[in-house]
Amino acid sequence: MAGGKSGAGKIEAAATITWSGWGGEVTGKSGRLNAKTATQTELGGPGQATNPEELLAAALANCYTSTITAHARAKKIDLASLETSARTRLVWDATTPHHIAEGALSVVIRSSAPEKTLRDLAEEARAHCPICNVLAATAKVTLSVTVEPAKSA
């Protein structure tokens, strides 16, 4: 669906971390991503910067949003606006290594389309979201959908 084209295709992305001690900087090849990163306080680090779980939550929210808006355009469903929040949960114990156990999405959709149409669109997007699908290998990915009427201009 990228660029409105159908058929085979691919998108590649790249990022680099430069690190020293308890922190570093993550940069994306596009030049648009540049963030300080640090080991979380829960893991003995200083915190005070982003971390892999927060970046993963951002990727989840962004990927889901890109997927739902692409599907809406393809189906000619007008979305006045939407807001997607995501949360990831890292867990571990004495016998289980660190792993992402949960990805939670929450989306507020503002549209004049019928509610059922929007809820179906939201579920379809979760099924097609690449980050949701990657997380599903080890994590439960939940979705909460709120539908609100589009505000009149």
C-alpha cells in the first residue's frame, strides 16, 4: 500500500546507537531520529533518557497509525483525526530472560463514518500492522478503541 501502489515492495530502515557507560544516542538513517538513550533506573542505570521499551512503544503506535490510515484511505473512509497511544511491558524473573510480554494499543478515532465500520477498520489494522505482528511472537497485543464523532468545522 506504500505510496498508493499495490504489489510487491519493501521498506528498509536503519538506526545506530553510539554508547558509552550508561547511555548514548540513537540516530536514524533518515536523519529524523535523534534521541538520548540510557539504561533504565529499574535496571540499575541513570534513566533520564529514552530506552528500548519506550522506542518500541513509539514504533508500535506509529506503525499502527500508519496502517489504520493507509487502510482507511484504501477503503475511502474519512478519518477526521486519531490519537494512538501504546505501551510495552518488559518482564523477567529468575528463570525467564528479559522479554516483552505485552503491547497495548489505545486509539481514539474521530470520524463521521459508522461506528461498526471504524471498529472493523481498527481490528483490521491491528491484524496487518507489522510491529503488532512481530510483538505477537512473544507478547499479547491488546487494542482499545474509542470512537468519537468528527467535530464540525
